[in-house]
Amino acid sequence: MSSQPDHRIVVTGATGNVGTSVVRLLSEDPEVGSVLGLARRAPEWSPPKTDWATVDLASEQTDLPGLFEGATAVIHLAWAFQPTHDPAVTWRTNVLGGIRVFEAAAAAKVPTLVHASSVGAYSPGPKDDAVDESWPTHGWPDAAYCREKAYLERTLDTFEGLHPSVRVVRMRPAFLFKRESASEQRRIFGGRFLPGPLARPELLPFLPDIPGLRVQALHTDDAARAYHLAVKSDVRGAFNLAAEPPLDAEVLGEMFGARPLRLPRTAARSAIAAAWGLHLLPASPHLFDAVLRLPLMDCARARTELGWSPERQATEVLEEFLQGLQHGAGAPTEPMRGRKVG
């Protein structure tokens, strides 16, 4: 990217957890002339150099090529997590909508496409060693989130062959948190009536130690810096994004002064499945199965080729997020609206 401030960046899913961080960072960059944020509902939030367009990616009537015309890059972040009981709905938005974004970027001759993939796209892998970007991305087929992320990886394999002039970057971040995302993520995964003040470690006499429950996390702002660097750098391909250390019962026990207690997978899954079946919990047991099988990621390529490294440790990220839950933190967009329950 040159130093002239005339570059136009389009961001889908611009009002969500990652989108708000990416848009803010782009709007502060003197080398970016304008940002067009696409969302289903236009926000009250007005960062510098940013315009908004209301778009439903599930609709075939949306003129995406027209919106992408003249863009230097398209950053595709839009994603629907719910309804988990009706995967056909999320498929229309996430997969078919994603394909529309890719095809529109090619039709509008956008030179750079940055796609939000995920650790969830990876096939089951090790918890005691880290895998690089060559690890298979077939997902966990029983979980809609993983199935959809993996399908778009295959779609991009074909897309890159058909459109070699488009520079495609695939970001594969770990679980992303920030203080302002707390209310949104509580609604998505825990339900809108889950009391935020219960997210207090001192209330836990013990931590459930479930075999396989060892995951990576990352601050959303750190992920946004990677997206920003990908737009400005001449890189292609996939990049793992995660912070240290991996989070498991031992690490969390040390953080919160709670004793880990071994809990069988079947007991934990049965409880989640029962709550999900009764529509008391939005997060499905299928996603729980996938989380237990996700590999740990090696982020060496992001460090060496993007010049990226996280500024916050995973434990700091989790502490910030829990504080956000307790206080009903949010942001001035519809998906991110704050609400304190309890």
C-alpha cells in the first residue's frame, strides 16, 4: 500500500467483536482514505473516515460488486453464530454469504481479500504440541461452526486457482475476547439471561478439569492488528493467531486460586446437551465436542512474515473479558450493545 491516503477498505461484519476493532484501527491509519463498513444494522458509532451500508449477506438481492467497486481490499468478517438449532440459517449467511463476498470481490477486481477463518477450521489435533498452517482444515463435521469455516477454506482453494490476481489472506485466530465483547458473547454462548456478575472466579470452589479442554485465546485488538498488517503487506495464505499461554484448568486454577477437579467429558457434555435441548443454552454440545479436539496453533509465520505478535497474554485477555461480563460491557453497535443481567 502506498503512502497516499486514497485507499478504500470494505469490511463486512463491521459492527461485531472483530469488526469494531478492525474498523477503528483502519480509521486511525493515515494511509487509509476511507472505510466502508457493512452490517445488517447501521450503528450510531461514527469513527473517522468511515461510512456504513446496511447489507444482509444471506440475501441474493444485495449488490456486493457495486459496494466493492474501487476498493483496495475487502476484509470479510461477517459471521452468524445463531440459531444453533437451525444450521440451515447459519449456512445461508456464513457459507452462501461468504461465497457471494468472494465472487463479488473478483467481479469488482478487488486486489486483496482478507478472510476470517478460524482455529475452528482445523481438523482434530494435538493439545501438547502446536501445529502450523499446513495442518488439515476439515473441521469437526458435527459442529456447524467448524463445518462452515472448513467449507469456506475449500471454497477459497478453488477461488485462488480461478482468480490468481486476487491476493487472498486467511486469518485463523484463536478464541477472541475484549472487554467490550462481553455482553455479545454472553448472549451468543451463554444466553441473554445468564447473570454477568456470576463471572467471578472467587465464587468457584473448584474448576472443572475436563480432558481435552485446553484452548488458546487472543485479544480482539491484537487480532485486528494482524488484519491491518495483512492489508498493508504483500503476503498470501494462512496465518495462525494466538497468545500464550494455552488456557486449561491448571492455568486457570493458578489465576483464580481455585482447585482443579477432574470431570469426565461425558458428564460435562450431558449437562450441556440437556441445557441446549431445552433451549436454555445457545452453545451446542457439538461445538463443545469440537473445542475438546481443536489443536494448539504455532504462530511463527505471523511473527516472521507479518511482523505480528500479541501485545497481551491470554491470561490478561481472560481477566479483561470477565470484568466486562461482570459490568455488562459493550459498544455502540447493535451486536455489541451492553447489558448487565443480575
